[in-house]
Amino acid sequence: MSSEKEVNGITTDIYQQLTTARSYLRTLDDFYARAAASHNTTLEHYQVLLAVHCLGEADVLLRVLAEHMVRDRTATGQLCKRMQQIELLDLNYESNSHRPQLLVSLSPRGKEVLRAITEDGLRNRDNYLQALPFDKRQYLAEAVRFSWLDGLENNSAPRPSAGL
């Protein structure tokens, strides 16, 4: 199987597109890590805040949060308890259950920190993208799209040979 694909009339290497997309995603993580540090928190805390917000913002089961973040439930619970201590999360126990489960929600401070980090990260992302020439932005967009959606859009997409 060929590792090349034609994109907008240009033949591109699949591995090069995957590397470009991964590099861009690491760059994005760096923008958010720096934004989190400027708000006295970590990228890991930001990712928890973002996940809780996206999962419903109030009373998210710890089990669901851990599954969403692809993390161990115990480690996620410990992280959430540390985040409660610095007032980023509110934790409660489900009261009407024979086996109470930990419920996670954003605290008022957590909501503010989430908003501030997101705004800073988006601003940095936009500045980075605007500094790139148009053709590089277009290639980057295609590489990211390819690395995530190509198999869904086209089942006949070239795949690397099994011998690699």
C-alpha cells in the first residue's frame, strides 16, 4: 500500500501529515499549559475543568469523568480532591444510593479559571496561526483533518503496510 495521498493537487506523505498534526496538537497543548501556568494551575487541571464543563458542569460522576479522560478512577479521584483544596472543583457524594458515588462540579473559581485559560489559549493559537503563511495554514488544516477524520470519510484511505 502506498503511503502517499494527493491533497489539493499535491502529493503528500501520510507519515508527514501525521507528524505535522501531532506537532500542532503538542503546540496547542503548550499554549494551554502556559496559559494554565499564568493562572497558577496546570494543564492537567485545565483538562479536568474542561472535561467537567463538557460533561455537564454539575454533578458529574467521578467514574464518568475518569472514563472520559481515559484515567484510572482512583488517580482521578485524588486529582479532584487536590483540585477541591485549591477551590477549582466542588465535590459531593450522591446521597440516594446504596453505594455513594463521588460527584464532581466546577466551583465558581474553577469556572473563572477555565474561562481565562481558554481565552488565553485561543488567543495564542490565533496568533500562531496568523503568523503562518496561507499555504502552511492550509496544509496544517488538512493534516489535522486527515489524522482524525480520513478513515471516517473514506474507508479506502491508504494505510501503512503491516510490515512497519
